[in-house]
Amino acid sequence: MRIRTSAALFIALVTLASLASAEELLVTLDPQRTEIRFTLDATAHKVRGTAALLRGEIRLETDAGEINGEIVADARSAETGRKGRDEDMHEKVLESEIFPRIVLRPERLDGALARHGTSEATVTGRMEIHGDTHALDLPLTITIDGSHVTVTGSFVVPYVAWGMKDPSFFVFRVGKTVDVSVRAEGTIRTAGER
């Protein structure tokens, strides 16, 4: 009887310990403290631009690496600083009036996430852009300081291969990919915290 009680108590403690370590975190990104920058090679120069984050909310189960949520950028906000070029980008390439949102839906986080300090991890997910969805791996540096989180990363969008128009014409040529870098800040809390 005593052995069975001790075994049951041991199993209960192990179960509670595993539940306690399986932490569910909620991350909310602040659009005002997030920078999305892009670079495109062009004839004799580089085109540089920015876009705005509309919202970002992510739910992460730390032990399993399960992650879900949405990070939404405003395609209509993309700008490079030249009116004619920006009009072409919106009308011919992004078609941002038809496809106003660019959405990243994370599905998996690979790498150990330190609850305090800096971690390196890769988010695997799907990006919805220009009316289609594409697989994407996004290497990230994540820094957590109390309830504050900073996330930085960069990735390549092969926009022509993904079905968007190549804006090259005559002798003016542009690259077939866009380099994107993101620096986002926000808050992190455990599920159930207010």
C-alpha cells in the first residue's frame, strides 16, 4: 500500500513538474517600435524601402516548439522614397490595392528559447503575399528582458518566382529577389497573465 502511494505521488510530482516547465508564452509586437526594411538590387544602385507592421500576435509553447499566430504587414505602406517607382511597385508588382496585407503565420520554432537574455532560433511558417502562400524559414535573434522582447531577423523573398511581375524594362534591370530585414519590439507574458 505504501509503495503504491509513493509511486502515485512520484508520478503526480513528475507530471506537475513537466506541466510547470511547459510554458505557454504570448508575444504582442508593437507596430510603433517595429521596422520592416527591404532592399532590391537594381542597375547601378540598390533600391531601399520600408513597410509598416499592422499587428503581430504570437502564441508559443516553449517545450514543444509549437507556435501560431499572425504577423501582418501593410503592403500599401511600402515605399522607397520615389513617387513614380512606388506607384509602379504598388500597381504592377505588389498590386497592393487587391492584396493589401502580407501575413506571416508561424508554425514551428526550432532552437531553445531562453526566458531571459538572447537566443537564436528559426521560425518555420507560411507567408501570404500577393494572393498566394509560400513556405518560409526565418532565422531570428530573440532578446527577452523581463516582459520586453526584441526580435531581429532577415530573409529573402523571391518575388518573381512567387508570381509577381518583374519591373525590369529596357536597360533598367532589377534583381529577382528582395532582401527583407525586421527589427520588432513588443511584450512577452505567460498565458493567463494580464
